[in-house]
Amino acid sequence: MFINNRITRLLGVDYPVIQGGMAWVADADLAAAVSNGGGLGVIAAGSMPPDLLESQIAKVRTLTNKPFGVNIMLLSATADAALEVVERNRVPVVTTGAGAPGKVIERLKPLGTKVIPVIASVAHAKRVEKQGADAVIAEGMEAGGHIGEITTMVLVPQIVDAVNIPVVAAGGVAEPRGVLAAFSLGAEGVQVGTRFVCACESNAHKAFKNEIIKARDRSTAITGASTGHPVRCIQNRLTREFARLEKAGASVEELEKLGTGRLRAAVVEGDVEFGSVMAGQSAALVNRIQPAAEMIRELFEGTQEMFESLHRFSNH
Ligand code: TUI
């Protein structure tokens, strides 16, 4: 089974699923596993100095012949350097996050690289369409990490109405019901992050994966709203300390100091007590560690089955 729509044709993949560009988690191993499973694997440049990014791009090419992407986190100090590496290495697809991707589109379009910005509002979606984006990822506030303010359920249909380029839904999508819902809202693809953290091929620390597996409906919290960079994480001593400081009116500098290095501590060292365990609300829907290819097959076979039974819904 494969799906033929504007997203699969744009990306050259069998299934319209893009792996989230998760800093410290999304390396060549995870990206290759997702691409080999028929989706679009993505290397996150956010946590990588340019030479490491370059070697990870070379590595992914040894692990798969399929298309892959690189995510450029625009808040990152290394975003400009990442853009140069991506240009030089002729990466097929780039996703961007946490900022305005005008320059990225301008530099990569002439090379034939497809650019797909993550956006969290209607105005931003319209702006990137005008700038030449090939598609947009509409990310709702159920997502993990740095987030906007609108839910996926309400954001996606507004973006679908506002732009002509294809829309990929993100935030809260971890299983077939979410995929079918996203398509019902007019999306032509989904971006999945939290569930792929728990892929066998993900190098996230096993304690980090275990926090996602254990998570329940109210396990995540948003910190940093007062700094202008709200971030969703699984609650722990760090999020409680963050909330305490925010309530006490701490400065942006103090709050940023508390956050520095905490994502690496959680993902790489497994410090889930005082690290930043970024994850979406869909963590509550993720219950096991399995190969990425199996996740993708389950997502789309399940969606197909549900779609067929919906056709017969009046006969239940
Ligand atoms: O970027 C993400 N998620 C992330 S980045 C990240 S690393 C980080 N670490 C510490 C503090 C902050 C970040 C962890 N998770 N998702 C994509 C995303 N982009 N979500 C929301 C947006 C967004 C928000 C506002 C994109 C554009 C935007 O406005 C741009 C404009 O010009 O209006």
C-alpha cells in the first residue's frame, strides 16, 4: 500500500508522514529508519555543530537511498551555518521551526530543495506561501517542545482554508485515529515526533523513552510562556522549578539559565528528573518501543481500515 497525494509526490515517499525535527533525538539513525519505512526521515540540525551535521548527512546517505530531510531550528545560534551545510550537500527537503524562514526559502529554492516551514498561525502560513514554501506543517499546541497557542483541531482547517499549498498536520498525532482526523481536517500529511522518539532506532536515552511510555493524559506542562518561548515537556523537578521562578517574576535571563543544557541532559544522559523531557500530549497515546517502519505501517494500515469502516458507518 502507498498513498498518492500532493505530499507524497512532493517528497517522493510512500506514506505522507514527516518525522519531527527533534533536537538531540533526530540523528541519521532515526532519519534513515523512518525513510526506509516509507516516510520522510529528518535530521535535526538544532543540536549539531556544522561538521557534525555534515557527517550525519553523509551517514544517512549510507543507510538509505530514499529521500530525507534536515530540520533547521531558526532560534538556534547555528542556523546560518546549518543552511550553508544543507546548500553544499544538496539535501532534498528542509523543514524549519521556531521562526521566519524567508532567507532559507530564498537560498534553497533555486537548488531544488523543497522547503516546508512549521507554522503556528494563519498569518505566518500565508507569509511563507507568498515567499515560496512548497508546503506547510501546521503545528498545534499539543506538540512537544517549542509551541504556538492554537490547538491542532482548530489550526489545521484554518490553514487549509488560507493557503493553496498542501498542509501537513502536527501536534497530537500518534496513531491511526489522529491520522484520519488530520485528513478529515483537510491535511494531506502528518508530522509525528513523540512517537518516533520511542522507535527502536532512536538513540534517545531509555529513561527518556520510558517517560513517554509512562505518560498519561495530564503528564505534560508548558513552561516558559513568560519568556515568549513556551515549551511543552513532561512534568518533573525542572518544570516545577521553572513554574516557581516564573511565578516569582524571575527575569528572562534567569529562566534561560535554568533551561540551558537541560534538553541534552534528558535525551543523552537520561536525566529525566532535572532535564527537559520535551514531549507532546500524544505521549499518553504512545505505549511501546517498536521499529519506525512498523509504526508507519500501523499508522497507515489502521487509517485505511478506519476509513473503510467509516464508509459503512450507517450499517454498524
Ligand atoms: O520548533 C519547534 N519545536 C521545538 S524547537 C526546540 S529547541 C528549543 N529549546 C529551548 C527553548 C526553545 C526551543 C524544541 N522544540 N516546533 C516548530 C514550531 N515553530 N512551533 C511553533 C513554531 C513557530 C512559532 C512562531 C514558528 C514561527 C513562529 O513565528 C514566526 C513569525 O515570524 O511569526
